[in-house]
Amino acid sequence: MPGIPRADPHPVLHRMRAEAPVFHVNGAWYLTRYADVQRALLDPAIGRQVTVHAGVDDPLAVVRRNMFNLDPPDHTRLRRLMAPAFGPRTVARLSERIDEIVAELVAGLHGEVDVIAQLALPLPILVMADLVGFPLADAAKLRVWSDAMLRSYHAPRIRAAGLAFVRYIEKQIAERRETPREDLLTRLSLSDELDHEELVSSVFQLVMAGDETTVNLIGNGVLELLRHPGQLSLLRDDPELIDSAVEEMMRFNGPVGHSRPLYALTDAVFGDVVIPRGDMIIPVLLAANRDPAVFPDPDVFDIARTPNRHLGLGHGIHFCLGAALARLQARAAIGALVRRPLELTTAELEWTPDLFIHGVRRLPLRVGP
């Protein structure tokens, strides 16, 4: 998103929402009011319009045909197939596993550490590998590929990592068809409701989306607690506030700056602005989540805030399917970490260069015993 300071985008977003809430730049319309963002995410006349198939000029097109990029009825079909993997039974099973992983990772934090590299990054890739059914011994190479694709911002490296991950997924699919197991990948691999592109793309996107969102939620959440020591003390005094604290972290400075691009399937009217059919629409979640029309004192970080109807994980049919898992991981990781003495060792933080993925690249802390 052009012209937005990465370290603190909120003053510019406030000005946009007040002065030009439907803002057109570089061929896209940016929505910053809560009501407009919510409507765009719900309105069936505003869609994603992506029906990409693999071609010789785009070797990674195979990873684009998934529910994150599709409209109904394809989206509905794919989400129905994926939904059982995120049901209460699976989440309950993974909850214990998440606690075990967090305990091990946090126990290894002493002295000068980078919370992103040593806690936020290792956790979700292990959880998503467990969810899909990948061997946990492969988590290290999954982490390398994910980092290259989501954090390198280097086109050749992204392409190489993406191709390696696709080959890995295809190999795992072939193994499941030869020797079925009790895992999500087997169920999807044996389904006759998915073509090859949809299968590979859905598995790819599950791992990628579940990874970076959780990394940023943990990193941004810890950072805001350190920036607001009164709230950190409140959470330490009352650990049961962790649930509402995580919701406020998603509202106040969430892990996703804006939704994936949407498109006006017909002329769309927002206030006195008409967005022509076919134009790109970008709902800005960070701006909506600090709209004073919805949130009293929106620039106040309040871990006990209620109600908290934030849009940090999307809304409508594209609401984050893995929201329960992301919340579980953030609650476990942040809840365990704040029991230790923490000190931010630098004020100079590097942020992701694109507002879509919104988080710090490193979070250097001094962690006490």
C-alpha cells in the first residue's frame, strides 16, 4: 500500500478514513471505514475472481487455485472439504500439542533472544505440519521454504522455494494414495471432489496462511505488551485475560494489514463513490479496526476491551478458517512468555515491507529466568 509508513501506519490510515475513506491509487480502491470493509467482505457482488490454471509461463500457478482465491461455488466446495480439519475435536487435540511445543521453546529462551526466530517462527510450522500430516522431521525444510516465500521478498528465491514445496506436496500426495494414513492429507488426496491443482494449492495455502498470520500475531502482540507496560502488568496479575488480550492484539495492530484483493463484480457504491465493475477493491483491516464509529478510544490498547468486534481475521465467507488455531497458538506462546521478565533491547524495528503481511521481522528481547 503506497505512502504508508511501515513502523506506524495508523496516523495515515486515520487521515484516510476521515478525509478520503474510499481512496483510489495505483489502480485500486482502498476502503478504511469499518462499515465499508465489513460490507466488502460480505457482499456477494464483490468477489475474488481468481481462476488460475498452471501454464508454461507461470510454474507456480498451480498454487493459486484454492478457497482463499475463489468465489462460490468453488470456494464453498473447498471450504466444506477443509472445515473438518479445524473442528472442535482437532483443535482440542492440537491444544495439548501446542502447549508442549510452547513449553519447550520458551524454556530455551534466556538472555538476548529474537522472539520471532526462536518462538514465533518455529511454533506454527510444527503445528501446521501436524495438522496436515507431514512428518514432523520435515518441519525444518518446511520452515526454510516458508521463510523464503513469505519473508525474503526475493523473486528467484520465492520461485525456487515454491517449486520445491510443490514437489514435496506432490510426493506426499502420491505416498498417501499408495499407503493411506489417518491424516488430513490422505482424506484430501483420496477425495474425488478436488482436481490436482485444487489439491496441491489447498495444502500449500493452508501451511502458508496458517504460518505467517500466527507469526505476526505473536510478534505484534508481544511488542504491544512491551509498549504498554501497564497492560503487561495487568495480564501478569490476571492470566485469564489472555483470551481478550489476544483479541485486542488482533484489533490494535493485527497480523494482516488488508485483505487479499477483491473485485467489483458489478458497479459498487460506497458512500458517494461509485467503484466501476471490474476494479480492484482493497479492504484495509488495520484501518477498520480503529474506526471510532465502532471502537471507543480506538487508539487505546486495552486487553480487557469488550465487546471487540474486530475484523483482524477477516469476515464473512473468507473468515480465516484456521482462526481457532491461530488464537490457540498466540494464547499459549504469549501467555507463557509474559511469565518471564522481558525487556525490549532496541527501538529500531524492521517491519515487513508490504502492509498485507503486517509484522516485525525481528523482535530482540532480553529474557530473564
